[in-house]
Amino acid sequence: MSYALTISSYRAPDGPNSGSAAAEAPVVAAARDGNRDALESLLRQHYDRCYALCRRLLGDDEDALDAAQEAMIAIARGISAFDGRSAFSTWVYRVTTNAAFDELRRRRRRPAGDQWGDLSSDAGEESLYHGGPVDSDEVGDAVTARMTLDQALGRLSAEHRTAVVLRDMLDLEYAEIADVLLVPIGTVRSRLARGRAALADVLSSERAASAPPTRGESANSERPPAPPGGAPEAASARGTLRLGNSEAPGSVKSPGPRL
């Protein structure tokens, strides 16, 4: 399966489009003025994508829940300071990305162990973003694909992983990613190109490692090792076995490779 097909299966839920963003502006203004209902409406509308962002940056359901919760708290506390110079959704992604990075730093201070994700959690349902009910075979395939993608993302640097997630899973434009990360667009393009290449390499390696051996490989893996001093050579049809300069008459052995 190609990189593009793998990533497309895990896109986050749709976010506000330009029309809904314009309709959202009065709600944002009301929330900034202290309207609690408006604030709660905004938090509900953006939570799913905030969680999706945290889930892919952290690779763990519980950590993603914690980071998304911290992001919601930070948005609620900081909305009065939102100045409108960027889209509200861009500001939300920036706050959420920072919350995910904070959670990642906390995780690195934990005792040694698995620092990348709980890969045994539920999959094949709503947590897999292409979801609807699926049968057991599809769930098994989804679990395997999710584990592979989580592990592959975990092999990327934080900068490259963030660029890949924002672009290929949340469908943000380059300019919006630049606003989220507060870096030039050229830096976004560079991080994304390197992140995609690294992720494609990791996914290819993971699939090659998990592929069943071919018939020839299986036979070679079962062949016993050659004795010290090299492989034996069959000297004649009479069964003389030649090992270096010595001979053992009467021994019978299948011909081996000729040195």
C-alpha cells in the first residue's frame, strides 16, 4: 500500500470551511466577550479535530485525551486574548499543538518504558477516522495499519511529524501550517518533504519486515550451518568426504557447494 493511501485512511474529521468560519465569527466574538454558551459551542465544534491532532502527534489515546483536555482549557482561558489576526481555527491548532508538545515533554520524564503509544487500544471504530461499523476482518486490518502508522510516526522528529499530520491528516494549507507553527512557508515545505520521505521509508521497512518469507528464503533459513573450516566437498561417487587436506573414507554426504 502506498504512503498516500495509508495516510488518506486516517484523515481527521472535517473542520470548518471558509463559509462556516465566516458564520463562526460572531460566535467567536461573543465568546471573547464572555458568553459561556458561545464558548462551549466553539469547544464542541473543534474538539474532534483537536483530539485527532493530539492523537497523531502523541501516538497514544490516553495522552491524546489529556492533551486535548489541556488544549480546551487553554482555549477557554485565552480566548479573550485572541486578536483575530489569524483564523480562529488556526489559533486553535496552535494552542493544541503546544498542548501536545507539553504532554510529550511530560511523558519523557516518566519512568523508562514504552514511550510511544498504547497500541492495544480500540481501533476500527470512531477512533479510526474513516470509521463506520466494520466486520472483524476489517477491524484486524485496521488495527495492524494503525499500529504500523503510529510506530512509523513515532520514528519521525517532532518537527517532521507535526508537518505531516497538519498537512496530510488535517488537510491544512501551507500558509495555515506556517501560521500554526510560526515559521516561514519554505520551512513548512522542507519539513513536510523530509517527513513524508522518512515516513514512506519507515512504512516500507515495516511492511518488508512483516512480510512472510518466500519459499526460497524459508528453505535457506532451515538449512543447517556449514561445519568449521568451510563447506565439505564430495570428492567422488564412492562417498569419500574431503575436508581440507584430510579424507574420511566411507562417509556419504550430499554434494555441497564447491569452494
